[in-house]
Amino acid sequence: MCTSIGIVTQDHYHIFGRTMDWDTLRVSPLFLPRNFEWQTIYDHRTYRNRYALVGGGFTNLKRTDVSDGVNEKGLMVQKLTFDHGGQLTEERHADKVQLAAFELALYLLGRFASIADIAAHLDEIELMTDTYSDVKFGHAEQHFAVMDATGRMVVIEPSQSPLKLRENPLGVLTNHPNFEAQLRKMEDYVTFTPQFEAGSVPLNTFHVTTGRLSGKKTPPGAYSPSARFVRAAYMKEFADQPTNLNTGIATTSHLLDTVTVPQSRGHRPTFSVYRSIMVAETKTYYFQAYSQLAMTALQLTPELATQTTARVYQ
């Protein structure tokens, strides 16, 4: 269970935060260089990344897994659990890029510079079951929150083949199986603007509701996917738009506070094992494990981007 929140500041910094809700912490901040080569565990085809990136994940001789990250072009990707919503492909197709679902974030960050770039090639990609895979990897279903330096935010869902790309000016996503259903449920709590309803919200629009609450419900306090979606979207809509980068990072962190799941082994197996915040313009990845009070910052500087060896920061 995870929650994703996108923020645009008044001076046009693009900030992408998320909680990672799982049963244990399995990732660390990492750097992957340009021309980094990796093999999909589906059919062991080798791919070479065009772009350097920083993010959260791990890499070893058997596999590389990136949960979220920002590349040198300012493209930011997060993967989230997609409960019972995946329509994965079974048959092998030699003319397609066929990946285990967890590998898509790595593929997108390594190969594409923007959401427009992804959209032009999305029909080339298939997310696979492990029915005919070289290695069995289970049936974890995932969807993906993506934001770039233009302010465009989208959801990529494996709810059909080819993959579906859906605009997301609301800037919030959780692991509910149907994004449209989440939006419709929001109408109990807010009133969307006519531009939002018409699908014509300009890029970098911070608020997409009217702000009128008469007759509306107040958000629930639970940690279910639907409750977290409503609470995150509601709190974002009624927060002031940050003026600059520092207040943008602080606002994103405070919004994540509203959906951060505390550890409670007696009641639920998962909790927010880490939170991350990414900035498209500075190419910075902020990482905060559950036990950390402060965030660790990893910036993809021009000097780091020229390095040739992958690195994991334990």
C-alpha cells in the first residue's frame, strides 16, 4: 500500500513525493549510470539505459529493482501496488519489450526523457505473467505514477493491453485498482472545477476543486487505499501552493504525514517503511526510512552523471 503526491510550486519546481508501505525495508538510495545494462528476469533480454538516475532500490548480479527515481532529464517515476487490477500478458512476443511488472519503473527512467516520450512508445511494452517466464516472479500487480519537468502527471495502468496512460492533474494516487473510481468517490468530499471535469486542466494547475465544502463529507481517518486517496487529495487541495523549492519540499513532507502508516504489527502487516521526495529541476532524491528523523538527499549532479559504476548507499 502506497500513496503518491505531486506538487508544483509557484516558481515552477516540480516535486513528487510518496510513501512506500510494505512489511520490511528492502531498498536504499542508489545511483545508476548512463549505459547501465540489466537483464529482465522474464526472458533475460538485455537492456541498456540511456540516462543516469538516482532513486530507491537495489541492484545485484541477479536483478535490479527501482521503486522510484528521477533521471537526468527530470522524469520521475514511482511504482505502487495495484490491487486486483492487472491485465497482464501471457504469450511471448519477440517484437515487444516484455517485462515483469516491477521492472517498468527502471525501464521508463532509463530510456525516456519525458511523459510525451513514454506515450510515443508505450504500446511497445508488455507487462507479463510468469506463466512462460525464465524465472518465476509471482503475480504482484502494480501501477505507476509519473511526473516530468513540464508539470504533466499521469497514471500508467496495466488494466488493458496495450498499457493505458491516464492524465492525473489531481496529482494523487494510491493502490486502489481503479483510478476513475477513486475520482468519483472524491465527489463526496469536494467539487471539481469545470476544467477538471472536461479534462482541460492546464499544466501546473495546483488546485482542481472549487474550494466549496458546503454539504460535503469530511475525509476518513483509516489507512485503506480509498481513505488515503481521499485524505491526501483533500489535504492537497486545501493546502497553500508553495512559493518556492524549500516550502514545496516541506509541504510535500507534511502532506505525506497525513497518509504515513505507523508500524502496528498487531493490526496490520505493512507500514510506511520509507518516504521519498524527488525534484525534477534539481534531480534530487530525498529518502527517509521509517526510523529516520531527517531525510537523506542524493543529487544527480553533472559530476555524478559522468560516473560509470552503479552505487547503492546503505
